[in-house]
Amino acid sequence: MLALPPRPHYVGPDMTAHSDIHSEIEDIVDEFDLLGDWEERYKYLIDMGKALPDMPESDRTDANKVKGCVSQVWLVTEPGKDTLTFRADSDAHIVRGLAALLLRVYSGRSPADILSVDAREVLKRIGLSEHLSPQRSNGLTSMIGRIRAAAEA
């Protein structure tokens, strides 16, 4: 697999050091374009998930659990002054990678930025959407729904 430069996979409240949401999406698309087939893309996605910080057990609650996922997925929303920061974890490698990708797109962004982007379109652009099982697609839709609901609140 092609070695890519390390990227931030968890964005904290100091979002000012990072690019705007559309530039970040273009960076993600460019990274995935460097990869060969969909298996290499899955491996990269799994590596993104492995780079997520571990979620403390105290955050693995029913309130943080994402409903509609076959795998166990937890999503924590941390509101800031003008942004929302998200933390996520899953017991499944690919789902954890999908969560990492969503965090990279959405975490540390304003609610308006979050609502301006549909992560499913990003997945289409990087060639993953057609390779997700129906269960993973449902889980992804549930994660995106939780993030968008937090932005709408």
C-alpha cells in the first residue's frame, strides 16, 4: 500500500489550524485517488480508524450509542463556542474507519459547515460507497444523522 503522510484523524477544538471543510474534503479525495483498488482504500480507512484516540469507558453509554448500526458505535458531541467537536469509537475496524473519516470531515466545524456537506457524496467521490455492505451503509447513515441533528440543534 502507498504510504501517505499522516493526517489529523481527530480534530479538537483548536480547528483554526486546519483547512475549511471543502478543502479538507478535496484533501481526502486526493489521498484516496493515490490508492489503487478498493481493497487498498479499505486498508487506508481501517488505518484511519486505528489512529482514533481510544474512547473512555465512561463515554460508551447508551445515550452515546448510535442506533441503527449492526456494530457497536459510540458518538460523543462536544459543543464549543461556534463549533461542534465529535469523538467516536466502534468495535468494528471498517466502521471505526468510517467514523474517523466522518470526524475528519465534520469535527471542529460550525453547524452551518456541517449542514453544508453530505458525507455520502464524499464516499462516492472516494469510491467507497459502492463497496459498503447494506449494514455498513445503514450505520453510516445513522452516524451522519446524529452529526447533522447535533448541528441542527
